[in-house]
Amino acid sequence: MESTGKYWVPVFNILEERSIRVTIANPKWVKAVKGNKDDTKDSKWIGDLFRLGLVPGSFIPSKKIRILREFTRYRYKLMSMKSSEKNRFQNAFTVCNVALDSVVSDMFGKSATAITDHLISDAPFDPEYCVSLLRRSLKKKADSVLESIEGYLITDEQKLRMRIVRSHIDYITDAIAQVDSAIDAMVEEFENTISLLRTIPGVDRNSAITIISEIGNDMSEFGSSKRLCCWAGLTPGNNESAGKKKSVRITRAGVYLKPALVQVAHAAVKATDNSYYRLKYEHISKRRGKKRAIIAIARMILTAIFQMMTTGEVWNPTDLFKVDMPDSLKERQLSKAVKQATKFLEKQGLTVY
């Protein structure tokens, strides 16, 4: 079956219930010859290719994983919507001569929220009441807060729009809470896998759930870590013609998995409790740049995930000792390596000064 949008899903569900093994083919691999294409000929062409074993099947996880994936992807969309609405709310104050965001670190903290609620209410602005709303360290910045609000111009129509945006943010927050509770109920059987993935630096609970929802918990579907990384869009491209190497950019695959792994990679290189990925990032970024280095770290993490979910072992890289090795032991190993290199050169008849 050729995968076209979501139209293949209803048919796939019916065939799956009847225990019929279905091969979902990427349209790129079963494209018909140009000028000889319609639905009937497409079906015959796909059948001929499948009979000859030339149709590579796409990865379709089990129904439980697919349902979990729907929730995690919906949560990702809700978080994006919430960020957009927050930016819209903050920009609405900027165009009304309110520069509160330049004073407070978080426009949606308790103090800033209380002040913005006061500004968009129907009550007249009271500087003393505004100062009384400040909490903790922000009390020391009372003068700066009042200066950022001074000269504000907010019409009744603008206040109405801000209240609508604020109510939408609250609605999205409630929706995210409902989605999180549903996800927690669905991942109870995967708690061991989640705990296993959380041993990797930078992987928190939400990231682990997202990874499981995208690749499942059965790594035999991919066969090797290289194939998994290629499926996730973390492998350099292979585009060479007439001896000239062209673009090696990564593919557009892994629309949801790749951003999650990149986010994990950023957290891993900043982790204070383990410097393994940070040292590797610094080493790669010197030669290839920061962006390529982050993609390389994301691929390392996905490779580790494949091995961990295959063997059931916790995160424990084979070269971890090089990072956690004491300085005295590093010097001892360096002197030993120098002696071995010297003996090798002397055997080759070379003089070492």
C-alpha cells in the first residue's frame, strides 16, 4: 500500500484487525514512470515491484505506540501554540508603551502576571498598588518597574484583546494538563524503558516518552543503529556525481523525533553532573561548527538509545573512562603511550630525540 497523507490509515486499521501483514511503501520508492500514470496503472506497478521484492516497507509501530504518538505530537503542537500566544501577549504590551519585559525575567511570573492583570482591568492604574504586587527580589526594582509602565496607552479594545489572549493561554494550559494525565496513564507499561532512557545525560521524562512514541520499544524493526539514525534524519546525505561530492545536508526526516533529540543534545552538553557529551561537543565544534556538532551529539544519543533498548543495559559508553579519568591516571597513560611509540620507532630504525 502506498502511503498518501492519512488516507491509508483507515484501510490499514481494518487489515491490521484481520491479522493481515501490510507493507506501507513510501511514494518516493514506488513512483511510476512519467507519462504512464493513473490509479489503475499505479496499483499494477506497485504490485509488480512488491512481487519482485523491490518495495521497502516503512516503519509502522504497534497500535499502542501509534496512539501514544498521537498524544505526544498533539502535546508538541499545544506547547507551540502556547509559546505563540505568550509572544502575542507580550507584543501587545510592547505596542502599548509597556516595557515590563525589559525589567522582569519572566513576563508570566507571579509578580508580572499580577501587574499585567491590573493593567488590563477596568480599574484605574495605581502606582502604589502596583508596587505592592511585587514579590521577592523584584521589590528592589520597584522604580524600574514603574518607569517601564510610565506613559502606557491602552485602549478598551486593546484590553479586550489581551484578555482574550490570556484566556486562550489558560485554556491551552488546561489542555496540556489533560494530555499529560492521559499520557501518564498510557506509559505505565513502559516505565522501565523510561527509567532506562533517563540514565542518559539530558534526557528527562517528557523526552523519554517522546522518543518511545516515535521509535517504539522494539529495535528489531530497524535492524541497526545506522538505519535508525538514517530514518530519524540524523545521517549526512550521500550525493556524489562524476567524482564531485555535492550536498551532505541531513534529510528532512524525523519531523518530531529530530527536534526532541536536538533538545536533548543541547541539555546533554550543558549537563553539570556529567561532562561526557560536553567534551565531545567541544571537540567536534572546533572542526565542524556548533550546529553540526549538536547534530552529531544527537546521533550519538540515538545510537546509545538503540543499544540500550536492545540490550537492556543502562547508559555506560565504552570510552566513558576517558572523561572521568583522574589527572594522575591520564598522565600515567600518556607516558606509557609515549614509551610504546618510542620503542616502535626504534624498531623501525628511526632515532628518537
